[in-house]
Amino acid sequence: MKIAIAQLNPTIGDLPKNAEKILQAAQQATAEKARLLLTPELSLCGYPPRDLLLNPAFVEATNITLQQLARDLPSNIAVLVGTVQENTKASITGGKPLFNSIAWLEAGKVQQVFHKRLLPTYDVFDERRYFEPGLQANYFTLDKVHIGVTVCEDLWNDEEFWGRRSYAINPIADLAILGVDFIVNLSASPYTVNKQRFREAMLSHSAVRFQQPIIYANQVGGNDDLIFDGRSFALNKQGEVVCRAQGFKTDLVMVDFDEEVRDLRTSFVAPHYECEEEEIWQALILGVQDYVRKCGFSRVVLGLSGGVDSSLVAAIATAALGKENVFGVLMPSCYSSKDSIQDALALAANLGIKTTILPIENIMQAYDQTLADLFANTEFGLAEENIQSRIRGTLLMAISNKFGYLLLSTGNKSEMAVGYCTLYGDMNGGLAVIADVPKTRVYALCRWLNRNGEIIPQNILSKPPSAELRPNQVDQDSLPPYEVLDDILQRLIQNHQSPAEIVASGYDRAVVEKVVQMVARAEFKRRQAPPGLKITDRAFGTGWRMPIASNWLAVKDTFRGFVKS
Amino acid sequence: MKIAIAQLNPTIGDLPKNAEKILQAAQQATAEKARLLLTPELSLCGYPPRDLLLNPAFVEATNITLQQLARDLPSNIAVLVGTVQENTKASITGGKPLFNSIAWLEAGKVQQVFHKRLLPTYDVFDERRYFEPGLQANYFTLDKVHIGVTVCEDLWNDEEFWGRRSYAINPIADLAILGVDFIVNLSASPYTVNKQRFREAMLSHSAVRFQQPIIYANQVGGNDDLIFDGRSFALNKQGEVVCRAQGFKTDLVMVDFDEEVRDLRTSFVAPHYECEEEEIWQALILGVQDYVRKCGFSRVVLGLSGGVDSSLVAAIATAALGKENVFGVLMPSCYSSKDSIQDALALAANLGIKTTILPIENIMQAYDQTLADLFANTEFGLAEENIQSRIRGTLLMAISNKFGYLLLSTGNKSEMAVGYCTLYGDMNGGLAVIADVPKTRVYALCRWLNRNGEIIPQNILSKPPSAELRPNQVDQDSLPPYEVLDDILQRLIQNHQSPAEIVASGYDRAVVEKVVQMVARAEFKRRQAPPGLKITDRAFGTGWRMPIASNWLAVKDTFRGFVKS
């Protein structure tokens, strides 16, 4: 039996176009003699549809589209489509009004509907907000082959692999007992660094443990902050990868179930990426491409400071959209070094993008004059620094408004964590491209990008980072060295370590205390940040839900109380 | 038996201070001969703690504080404290690592712990993200009185009252079968307009149905976007309100359980508010007060345009913080009418607040000159309008940064819905005070405020609303009349009506279509808005989770497909 995986890139809520993509995949799969076609989780509405699910008209439209799709599909193929289904008994039995479902479409109609059993409600996932869990093991029979059906999280609870349970049940175990021939999994699993190796290791463990071939179909594409990496794959009973689709691209791949040996045959296996940098680079390109396209834009604008962050974002944007669609703006002040302008122009030349130079001196002076009386007898400080950043943010938004270019913001994760950025200034933009990339990784990406020749000018990588908002300023006037800062941040944000644990790992208490306080105090800035492309397990954004007006660790006394020394 | 309700205002995460508040309430309650003290849900850490719960050190600190509090409490009173407890079996049985719990403290230690059974996971609530539901009916016995213990949502599933079930179980029914004498409910129930009457009607229904007196202790205070209104109350078996604490203030009230007749006696019953406007006014004052205070500020700054929105926000801020702590900034341009300046100054005089005037002409010219070449041969339009708004936003932030005043933003819900506001301009601020108040209600609040004499100058209420960003501009050039707009928005946002239903209710299809598209397209602005004080069932903010890069209803064809005409 030939099974096709359609690794699709839906647009959230665009039911007609998403249905069309499924239809086209089915036609191609039919031409390639597939008997069964898999599509990703919620392939009809795109994942995550979020609060669109609260509109009854949206749910109704999804169902109408599903019925129409069933009629439109070729007649000799079974298609599994991800969709939402009403929980018709909810008002009587209690429970959420919807299921996250898979519809088996064949012969012009919906043959059977399966419901997702394990509903992720952590990080960026809110499935308990919308969905009721399915209670039954899901399977169906096609030409005497018994096929177990699971949806994404359903396969993420192998307590042997994890060393703990996250949910009371393990749907694979149920299906193994029922004796299915193989298990399909329709997923929308967002990208994080190295997640593919993790997925394969996890499902390989389950395949061997339960002696079940597994075919895993993942969504691809960027949806706001989330990048879905695709890389759908299949495992045989030995847990070997027998098929792997491309990363960060739509794909249609074929898997063959050998009905004699009751296992999957080896087919196309795309290679892993050479290094994390290559993988991140591809992820960010897709994230930019899809956000820009799905929001209805074709061109972007960004400020080029001659620093490493804006240089990397410009390179990503150029790779994503083409050099003719990227516009760089240099906005020097009296605090900008000559180097900065030369470096930014050299970068633009390397990328082949258009630039303009808009000096901000005159506008700075106009603000100074306007505020002169009010600010009389005060020192130059944060207020004046921020005005410069906000002038630049205003100029960029003016260009965005005037020409219809989407503004990309260029702040990195280290800055966003400690608030070393200006709200309504350099934080401005429709998308924060590297908001989940720590500064040390920004450098690593630039060095990787230069591996075959200079793209990011060398001087940008070798000079000390600076905001250039006052004379001779460098980042390390205000922050610990980035190697130190990024490691502390990783422990604090990703690993949920307490300040006491971080100090115990060898860092200076005063440094840790300062960083922890900066992170807490920057919450109000992060709340107003644009969506940032997520590449780690814990990004600021939809999966980061912190109170602003709180007092945990922001007060020294409280902090000290929990540093056991 | 005397039962005291401590209607407390905790600061999220501030464990020592929150414990101190509980201790003080217990001392006062003891002085008043109470045998039992109730505090709100999660009274030890404040509600909602959100992702602070993901830090193991935070959970540990909560437990240490709870144990210490138990030791510190007076010896002759039982105290119910809201806290989090580890779900120690989670890794074996599956499930979330925490419970949302009530600890019964008495005689120096924790006597018993009860777990919340119904976990709200909708709107602003994310409890399934953190908590595992309790499985047992919760009760304890104090001096031979059997007391049922419930937490907030536990009482929100009376299927007779609602006409449907939201959860499979109803904890009151379980407690009634067990034959408790009365039920206590520890809540953190956020304010929305008229919610108190709803709560009382709902619990009155349950009190009568199950013949159970109910004592309901609610949190008070503002925590970011949420305003908790207090108004703790008690119902006897007849469903009559026998006690009601004050609204929007901390309070300690006593309820008396008559052990002869096994019912509650009537005690202090605070009156309801006279009208919705009075209630909203009190809510917004508390929201501003607490956000400013809990973020560590004492003073605020805001722009005064001479329009109705900024006038109302200035009045709220003055009532919340005192006239000496509110600074108004007038920033006229060549498009500002003389009226605007006079109106703003008249308002400031009525309120007694200080102002300054910062004309923005010079800065506008500096931007124009800087952009002259780039914008050559283009028409004056949105880009130029937004520059004015962003200049004002930058000036206000400069004042905020320079003097440490928190900037209040003044946009209303109608604007936020359709995007009739400038990102990084008038949207700037730490708190959006009236972001959940529709424009028509802004007028109603101003008229109510003027009931005993002019506070908002009459001319502000009678002139047509205008952004004054180009000559002779009025809002209704771009928007339907606010009565029409607000009703369409109410149907769309609050009532989840489809465009087809809205058209069917009598509105012009072109108008509905335009409004629906504006709402969809403004999503990117709302994502970057400051927290806005929530007063309705569906506010933009933490309970509004819409995709940005989506295509539902934003496309005419799709939209038409679902307008059945």
C-alpha cells in the first residue's frame, strides 16, 4: 500500500485555499498510485486557528468546506484531513464545544471522524481552551490494512522515553493492543532547534517498544511567531527512519507499506542539516517569507545601524524575499561612528539591496528645542537616548506607511530579555525576526553565513557592539559580557533555574541579581513587542505569560531570601 | 459561629507582603471573635500568578511562606488560605504538576489542603496550563459545623441555572449530598459590567436548589488588565443576600452562622451601585491606582487633545492618584483647532492638574525635511498623519523617561477594534485605561461624571470627535456613526455573531463588511497594545487570542460566501 504524505503550508482560516492545496496533493498522490494521503493536523483551517474557533460561523464554514472537499477529491484515494468537529453532547455532559479531529474522506463523503486524545496546554499551546479530548483509540481499515490514527501530541507521552507521564493515557499503547498494522500521526509541531532529532528519537523509541511502524505528517510554514518545519518522516518497526521529507518546504513524499512483511519499505530520506546554524537560517527565512506573504505584503524595510543584529536580519530578509524587496535605511546621528555607516553600506552592497540615508540630527534638535524648557537643568540620559531610537522608529514607520513595506524589527533575544531596547523605537515592526536568537547565536549565524565568503562585513563582527546613543557607548557598559549574559538567561528562562541555582553554578551573585531584575522589569516592553519568530523551547511571545505588575524577584529582599548561600 | 471574609488586594508574587495582609486580617478577625477566616483564591501569591507558576523556586517559596504564616497566625482562628500545592504523583499518573488549592491553617500548621475541581480555561483564564483538577468533594468540620470548601469556578456549573453544563461535575451537588452546613467559596473573579448581579443570581439559584448557605470571598484590586471588584457576599438557604462587602476596596466583613437554625443571619449588606457608569468609574479608578502602584510608580503623564477620550482618562487618573500626580501635555499642530487647546486647558483647570504645551510644528517640519527627497511626488496621507501621532507619543515617552511618570494611553475600545489609532503614537503607554470602553460608553461616562456640575467641559462632549491629523478631519469621515459602529462591534466581538447575522439584524452589508475587515486588519496593532483594563466579557488583551497572518473574513469572497442573502 502506497501512502502519501502531503506536507502542506496552509494559511490560517483560509478555508477555500487550504482545501485547494489538499485537493491538489490528492490529485498528485493519485497520479503516483497512493491509496492513502495524509495531511497535517487541522490542515483545513491551518494550525493554530486560535480564537477563530470561538466563532460559530467559522466552525460551520469549516464543515461546509470539508463536505465540499470530500465531493471534489479523486475517487480512488482515502484522504485524512485535519479539521474541527462539534462536540454535540457538550451542553449535556459538560466539556468544550469542539474536537480537534481527523476526517477520513473517501468516495465523496466523510467516512469516519477521529478525535485527538492528548491536548497540549502549555507553552504556545492552548488546546484545552477550545477542545474536548477524544476518549477512544482511533483506527480504521483500508483494504484489510488496519491503520491507527493519532494527532500530534497523542504520540508525545511515552513514559519510558520521557521518564515521566504527562497524561494518564498513551494512545500508542492502546493501538498496539488493538493490533493495528501501522500508526499515522497528523501533526502541527512547531520548530525549535534540534527538535527533529528529538522527534525521531522519541518516535523511534515508541516504534520499537510497541513494534509499530509510524508515519508522521507535519505542517510546514510560518504562522505568526511559529515556524513549522515539516520534515515529515516514517519509521519502520525497528525504529529506523525510512522516509524524511524536506525541511521548511512543502513536499509530497511516498511511503510504502509492505503487506507481506507488514512493515514500511525505505524510500526517500532527506538528509539532516549540517549544523544548527543552517537549520536556524532556513527556519528564519521561512518565518519571514510566510509572515510577509500571509499578511499581504511583498516588500520589507528595516533600519541598518551597521551592527550585527540588523545586518543578520537584512541577510535573512534578502534570502527570504529577494534583494529587490528589501529596503535598508541608515539613520546616523552625531553619535554614529563613520564605521557604522561604512559597515552598513558594505553590507547592503554585499546583499545588493537598496538603501537610503536619513540623518536624524535635525529632528533630534527639534525635539531638544521643543523639550528645552521642560527638561531645563536635567542631565542627558535615558530620555534623550530613547528619543533617538524613537525618531528612527518613526522614520521607518513613515516609510512603511508611505510605500506599503512591512517593517522588520531587529532586536535579539538577549536584548528583549533584559530590556536593552527602546519601546516604540528599535522595537518597532510587524515582525521581530531574531527576537528568539540570543546575541551569541547572532554572531554564530553571521560567521556561518560568511563560511564561503563575506556577506556580513568582517568589521561588523569584530567591533564591540554598541547602541551608539551617546559618545563612546558600548553594550558592555550596561550589560555583562554576552557569553555570561546568554548563559545566565538560558538557565533562567529556558531551564527555569532559580537565581540561587545560577549563583551556585559559579556566577557572581551581583551579576545574577542584576540580570534577574532586568528581566523582571522589562516585562512591560515585551508585552508590547511584535511577534517574534520562535526557535527555542521558551520564547517570549504567545508562550510567555508573565504578569507585569508583580513583585517576584524584582525586590532585592525577596530575591536574597531564596539565594541560599 | 462567626465567619470573617477578608477581601484582600494582594500583589502578584509578593509572598511576604501578601502573607502579612492575611495575618493582619486574621488578627482583626480574631479581635472580632471570628472562628473562621476566609481569604480569596490564591490569596498567598495573588491571582493570576500566570507563568510565575512554572518556576519551581516560586512554588517552593509559596510553600515556605505558607508554613511560616501558619506559625504566625493567632491560635484561636481557622484560616483558609489560597495557595498552590504540588501534584506529587504527576509524573507517575500523568497530569499537571500543581493544584490550585486552599490550605486550612490552624494551631500553627496546615490542617488540610483542598484542591479546586473546575479549572476555567477560556477568556483570560489558563488554569489547565498549570493545574490538575481536584477529584474529591472538599469539606472539613469545625466545632461540629460541616463546611464545604470550593474555589471560584467550582460554583459556576449549575446546569439548571445555565441551561447547559460546562463541566461533567457540579461540586455543590456533591457537597449537598454529603450534607454540609454551608459552603464557602474562595474566589478571584474579575470584574465585568453587571457581573455582581449575575454572580448573586447564579449562586442564589444554587443556594435555594441545594438548600445550602454560601459564603463567597472575592479578591479585590487591579492586576494588569484584570480588575477584581471584591463585593464578597453571603446567601442564606432562601438565596437571600445576607452580607455584601464593599466594591473595589479591601474589606473585612463578618457573617454569622446560626447553629440552631443552621442558616446564616443577616449582617452588613453594602448597596449596589446606582448605575453601570458609577460601577465602571470605580472599576477604572481601582485599575489605574493598582497598576501604577504595583508597578512602582506614583505619577502619570498623558496627552490632552481636548477630545473626550483623553479628558475621561485624565479625570479617572485624577480621581485615582490625586491631582498632584497627574501631568497633562498639550501637543497642538497646525491641524489642531483653537477649541482643542481651550477645551483641554478648561478640563485641566476643572481637575486641577498641571499641564504643559509642546507645539509639534517644528518637529513635524524636521521630519518633512528629512523625508522630503524620499517622499517627493507623493500625496499627504496616512504616513504624514501617523508622524504627528508618533511625535506626540515620543514626546510623552520622553517625559515619562525623564521624570519617571507612567504614561497612560487614552484610546477607547471602538478605536482599538477598527484600528483607528496609531501604533507607536497615541497607542503608547504603560496602561490603556479605557481600551475596553466603547466610544458611546465614553460619552455616557462623561455625562454621568458631569451629573453634579461640569468636570468634562461641555464643548468636549458636543463637538464632533476628530483626530485632527489633517484639515477639517472628523472621525465619521472614516467610520460609521459610533452608535452604529459600537453595536456592530458588540455583536461581532462580544456576541460572536457572524457577519451574516449582523446584516440580518438590519445593518447595511457594505458597512458591516467594512467594519469586519477593519477589525481583522487591526490585529497587528492590538498585539502591540499596552494592557487595557477589562470591563466586558470580551476585551482585547490576554483573553483575545487571534492570529495575525490569517485570512478569515478579511477577503471579500470568503466573507460573501457566508453572508446568506
